[in-house]
Amino acid sequence: MKRGPGLAVVGVIAFTASAMALPPSTRPGVGAIPYTATGQYGTTFRVFAPFADSVAVGGTFNGWNSTQYPLGNEYNGYWSGDVPFVTAGQRYKFFVKRGTNSAWRNDPRARDLTSSVGDSVIYNPASYTWQHQFTMPQWRKLVMYEMHPGAFFAPTAGVPGNFASARQKLQHLQDLGINAIALMPINEFPGDYSWGYNASYPYSVETAYGTPNDLKGFIDDSHSRGIGVMGDVVFNHLGPSDMDLWRFDHWYSGTGGGSYFFNDFRASTPWGNTRPDYTRNEVRTFIKDNCLMWLDEFRMDGLRMDGTKYIRRTDQFGVDIPEGWSLLQWINDSVNATQPGKLMIAEDMDLNQWIGKTTGEGGAGFDSQWDSAFFPSIRGNLITQNDSDRNMYAVKDAILYSYNGQIEQRIIYTESHDEVANGKQRMPSEIWASNPGSWYARKRSMLGGAIVMTSPGIPMLFQGQEFLEDGWFQDNDPLDWSKATTYATTLRHYTDLIKLRKNAFSCTEGLSGQNTNVFHLNNTNKVIGMHRWQAGGVGDDVVVIFNFSTNPISNYRVGFPRSGLWRCVFNGDWTGYGSDYANHPCFDTEGNGLPWDGLGQSGLISLGAYSCAIFTQGTCTDPPPPGNPADLDSSGTVDGADLGILLGNWSGSGSGDINESGIVDGADLGMLLSAWGS
């Protein structure tokens, strides 16, 4: 662009301290924005500092001279100017003066930093070349996996994991069947270890995890494997430490944080007095633009917004902040207008139906929210020691809780970062702290996983849950990946459940259906059953039975929604899911027309201790996980062919060893004959 009188080109004529400011830039955007024009290149610098008397930019490109490049005052709170020949990779800061106060400040919109107490680094968003296109699956078909990049996979002891190391384990997630990663916050925070909910610079990528391009590479690689990536943004507070945004332009009121923060009682949050000022348009834009950046430039497939209740009001029982509510609406309307199909999730935890209502109805406009109705009842009824204390009515209420009648509007789980730390542990450790690998701990925690994968909602696992990670979550304690081998049977349990949830065998469409009927509840024997369906019919209707007791059940009558043969396609007591499991048979059963449980049909079933059984009708396109262990040739019927296999291996091992005792004997013959014709 043309420059006014007295302005010199960098490197040709020295720029004097008395020179007039660079004229305000006409280029769009805020922050440090590299540009290329005919015969020119450089960087536009633009920053919001409404109470400053002057702002200059300096860095490695001018020896950190605080007067050489003063920015022009736009007289709207912004200061800006173009500096030629300054390119990506160079470090910079703003020198902000007000009265007798002056200081170097990092860019509030810094896209890259040397550290949380270091320098801003100019980043060119066009420097990454995307390799893969991706379309998010239907939301009701999602299976999410919450991941902390630093603790997911850290190949070097004492060094946090990063996006590059996490990419090494994406094949594991693909094999598991995950199709959406929910990243914990990845913005620049103090030090190398943190959960990420204390971000100092919302526009940057944590340096311990890698560069912005490293994050893009992780997302690109995930997309190539059919896995979406969700971000996690925190705007109920900022920091509160290592934060140049605090009193950025030296103005503040009382003990407040200045122009980016509330400076009255609304500043107070459980994490410090750093709630952004949602009444100031420039701060609202700062937050909205950040959300759109992750979805657009970084191609994230959605965002989880942390602690939205602390955006819409001051505290759990505090006063409302109307501007916070309208900010949430504005963000979601902007996402829908510019990034349709991206999934916006609130962590509100208040059972608030209005979070998921449209903005046209007066709602906040989120697509989904973490469900605080699900995990307390499910988790609590599994970690309690005595079967008699398990409350099937509470389990039923947890399964059926709904936001606005749409299953996509809730995220369900038994483990998350909040539920396995801060005085709480992973499910196996909550069940038996000194023996998390015990039969009881595996059985009941895996039963919880089965409930998550079969209930209405978007199911989510927390990293390592699939191979029985124990203890409590710590950001400096990476997953013990040897457990993926030690507990390979647990891993298979989750892999099979996820396949069924996603209808990988074309016979369980109902597991992700909108409709649920908990038709059977036996609080004495601790058995509960539900019918899941989308449109209904063969291959769609699914019946799921849970046994919350240590006592197996046999010849137990439950209702079925249709007549005909119901195939057991999942048996949680199968020895393939635990070598010490009893392999209590889950036989196919015939809906015989006897009304039961309010349904027109019923059948007799068997089910092992602390187990889940899944029944469906029709033919599955591929062999499903083992259901009827007596169907030795997987023909769908226990008949003479299976008897021939068993007798042919009599007194030996291998096929015919139905109870996996190590020998084919009379016990196996009895099980086969009991299942004859099923």
C-alpha cells in the first residue's frame, strides 16, 4: 500500500522515533496477519487497546525497538498498521503506553508463542496444505473419545505427549471404532503440564503440544481415518496467570483486569476474577472469532464450550448475565450460518433444556450438551458394593433422560476428565481401589461401558477406558499402553460394542435410534431391559438386557416387541471378554406370542453376572460378536453339525470347548443340548 510522507521502507531508510504512526491498515482481521500484494509483502498488525495513548510493534525484525513502528489510531479502540518485509516465523510484541505506564505485551490474538511467558510469533495460516476432505457422520452415529494430548501417549518419560505422538496411536482409535475425538483444551497455558482449562492465549496452540501446523496435521490424519476432531474452548474465565491480556492497555477499575474483563462483581469466577466482559462488543467479537477460527481454518468438526453456566450467570446460584446468554446465541447462530454441520456442545451440567433449544425459541442454540443426569446414577449404581443397594429405577431414569426429545442433544459417559480426578478415580479403581483388575472391577466397569454404548445419546469414552486404565487422571501421567495387551479382552469388549452401536453388521440400527422403551425393570433381581429402534423392523429393533447382579439368570422371561427368532449378538459374559468370565450362555430365543412387560411377545433368556446381552432379528452382514457359544459353525442354529464338531474334538481342546474349560467334555455337551434348535 502507499505510505504517507515521512514513512520509510524497512531496511532502506532508518525509521526515527519522531516519525508519525503507520497509517491504520485497511486490511481485514485482527492480530498479526501476513500479506502479499503486487510487489509487496509484509505483516499487518492490529490490536484492540481502547485506553492506550499509543501502541507500537517491535520484535526480532527491528531489534525490539519500541518506537520504530508506532501503529495508527483507528479511533474505535483499535490500533493498526502494515509493516513491510516482516514475515511468518518472526517474533513480536506490542509496546503499549498510557500516561506514565508502558510495557511490552503479547498479542491477545497471538497465533503462536515461544511460551506463555515468551514472545508472540507471526504465523501464516496458508502455510499448511490440507490433504484430506472429511464429512462428519450423522450425530446420532458418533462415538466420541475424550483425549488429553499430553497424557494420551508420551513415548519419552518426563516429557508430555504432543500432536505428533498422538498421531502414532490414531490406528488404535480407528481399530476401536472411534469416529470423533474430543480434545481437551489445546491453547497456550503456563508450563508444559495442565488440563488446559487455564489458557493464557485462546488463539494459540500450546507449545508443548506442537505448532499450529502440527495440530492441523493431527486433524488431517484423523480425517483420513474417518475420525472427526472436536475442540474445547474456555471463555467462562481466562488464565488467570501468564496473561498479558490482564490490564493490557494499563486501564482498570478497582481491582479489575481492564478492558478485556469485567471490572465489577461479575469478574468473579471459581477460577479467579478473570471473566471476560461480555458487554463489550470487541470482547464478544474476540470470543466469537476464536470459535469460528477453530472450525474454519483448523477444520475442527465442532466445539465443546466449557462451563457455559458461568457465562450465562455469575455462579451456580448467582445472578444472570444476559449478555453472556446473548453471546452464546450469537456464536451458535454464526456457526450455523458459516459452518453448518459443525457440532456445538455445551458443558452446562444444569439439566437445562433451553441450552439445546434454537435461538429463535429463545434458547442458546447448542446442538448437544454433556448430560449430568446420566453418569451419576449409572456410575453410582455400579461402584456401590452391595447388589441390594443398586436402584434400577434410578438407572431407568438415567437411560431415558432427554433434552428436547433428541438423542443427539446429550453426551453420555461413565468416565470423563472431571469424573476421574479431583478426589474421584477411574471406574475400576472406584469399584476396588486395591485391585482394579479384579473380576468385580472389570465386570461392573465394562457393564457401565455397555450401558453407555447402548443407551440413547452420543456415547463417549475417556482415554484408556477401553483397556481398563485405573487410578485417577493426571496431566503428567500418560496412559499405560501395556494395558492394551494385558486387558486385550476388555479392549475387544469395547470394540465389539462400538461396532454394534454403529450398526457395522447391518442388524442393530436401533442402537442409534431416536426411540427407547425401558420395558422391563426388576429391582429385586436387578435386571433391566430396553427396546431401541429408529424406524422399527428386522435389523432395526434391538432389545438390550442388563444384569446388575452377581447372580446369573437362566430361563428368565422378558418381553419382545416382535415375534420370531431373536438372535443374541452380544454376550458380556463371554470368555473372549475375560478369561475368568463364566461364559454363561446367551442363547437365541423365540418370541412366542405370550404377552409380557407390556409387549405383545416374550421369550426366555439367560445372562451372566454383571453382564449385558443384545438381541436383534434378521441376518447380520458379517459375523457379529459371539452370542450363542454352542453355535460352533456360526450357522445361526445349534444343530447336528455343531454336535458333530463337539464329538469330533471330545476330550481335546479347541472348537467344542463351549465353556472354555480347556477340555471338551460332558459339561460342553450339556450346554450344546440345552441350546439345541436355537
